[in-house]
Amino acid sequence: MSKTLIAVLCVGSTIGVSIALAQRADTRRSGYQDMSKSVQSMQDDDTANPAMLWVRDGAALWTRRVGAADKACADCHGGVESMADVAARYPAFDAGLGRPVDLEQRINLCRRDHQQAEALAGESRDLLALTAYVARQSRGKPIAPSDDPRLRPSIDAGAALFKQRQGQLNLSCAQCHDDNDSRKLGSATIPQGHPTAYPIYRLEWQGLGSLKRRLRNCLVGMRAEPYAYDSPEYVQLELFLMQRARGMPLESPGVRP
């Protein structure tokens, strides 16, 4: 084979690879990109973002000693800057429990095991405040879920749940957020469903809420029975969604309509 022919083949191969990579360009979109300019401005400005009220409360809770151990989060972790990438890599596998836990569950495990305090109720202001305060430390960082192989069964279970038809409407998450994203449902744009901004302040809720609350809302919208609040299905779905959003920047705490 001549050197000229080899050179032509190499150039052709390189062009082919470049075209293939271009065709596989990342088309993922944060729900932020589908919001109005006024709502985007609300999220972008900490003085206008109502979620920052919970972050402020979280800052106070971080240094408050509680429980029989009379310890604060800061006593173990020091300054909150130690949480710089935590929200970007949760849920994570807990060896003691033998299963994955989300960030809210991790906070409650710390309260139980280290502070000897009662767990905070799901969606309570204090739990959301601590979660928002921790999550804000990862703002702007790429979502980087753990590669722990012990998480694989739960990720696969979450992927199956995402595609599973449920409820009286016989719908799946994927039908909205994969097949019909960017289309309109009434006046609202259907997002791709990436968990980039949780916990979020929703104007509809007039309050802050976790990803779990949003997933429960989706199940109700499908006319399906929501899972019990502490069911593993929510963590499985979150694990899959974080893998699906790998590399996208975290926006926590976000604002949505």
C-alpha cells in the first residue's frame, strides 16, 4: 500500500470519527434553560432566590449542638467548605446499612450515630435547610456520581423504574422526559428531568422541596400510588438520574415555576 493511500485513509478515518463525535454532541438541557428570564434571574441572584432563606437556616443549624452527644455538624466536619463536592456525588453506598442512601438520609444517619439526636422528618424545614446548605457548596461543580460497583444493582433498578409504565394513565417517566421533552404540556415546557437543582424552590409549592417530593408529584400526576416516603425506589431513581446527568453542573438550590 502506498504512503499516499495510507495518508488518505488516515485522514478519512479521522474525519469519520470527528463526524461521529459531532453527531453524539451532548444535547442534555437543564430545566433552567426552559424557564422564563424572570425565573432564571430569581435563581441567579442570591438576594432574590427564596431558597436562600433555607440556606440561611441551614447555616445556623450547622453550628447548633443537638442530641445526647451535644455535638454540631461543625464539630465533626469543621467549616461547611468540607462539603464542597458532597451533593454532586450522592446518593452513596452506606456500608453499615448495606444499601445506598441519599443526602437527606445521610444527614439523619449523622444525627442518629454521631449526635445521638432524633431523625428529622422528611420534607421538614430543618432537614431541607441542612440539605440546601450542604448542596449549595457544590453549586457549579459537575455532577460526579460514585463509580462504586455496589451501587450498580440500584442504578439498574432505577433505570427500569424510569421506563416502567405506571398508574391509571399508563405512563412512564421516560415517555415525558425522554420522548417528549421540550414539548408543551398545557403552558409548561416538558423538561428532560435532570436533578441539577435540588433541593428547589418551586413557585407552585411556595416553598422548598426535595427531589423525592418532585418524584412523588410525578407519580400522582401519572395517577399512580406514590411509594412510601422511605422506600428504596426513590433512591434508586435518584441514582439513575444522577448517572444520566453526569457532568452537568449542579445549580442547588434552584428555582422552578
